[in-house]
Amino acid sequence: MFPEYSDLISSLKAQDADFERKCIEHNQLDEDIKQMEKRVGSDFNPAVKELKSRKLHLKEEIYQILKSHG
């Protein structure tokens, strides 16, 4: 996620617990989605769709934080 910000991401994770929590949650959602798609096999499943929506929201929040520091 955002390789162009890798140094800033590392720095913010070390300094900002809320930012780190958002990154961890985003990565966990990504893993949960992959596992559900293996079992369910479709992103049309409402549960998968909800997880993808939460993941996208977190990604947007993370990006806004990165832009404000970059």
C-alpha cells in the first residue's frame, strides 16, 4: 500500500498509535477478504462487500494522513 510513502509510513507507525492501528486493521481486512473469497468465491457476497467497503474507507483515511505529512 502506497510504496511511494514507505519511509513516511514506517515513521508514522512508530510515532502515531492511531495511524499504526489503521494500517494493521487495513492489512487484517485485506487478509480476511482474501480468505472469504477463497471460501465464498465471489465479491458479490454481502459480507465480502462490507469488508471491502471498510478496507477502502481505511485506505482513504491513511492516504489523507500521508498527504498531510508529505
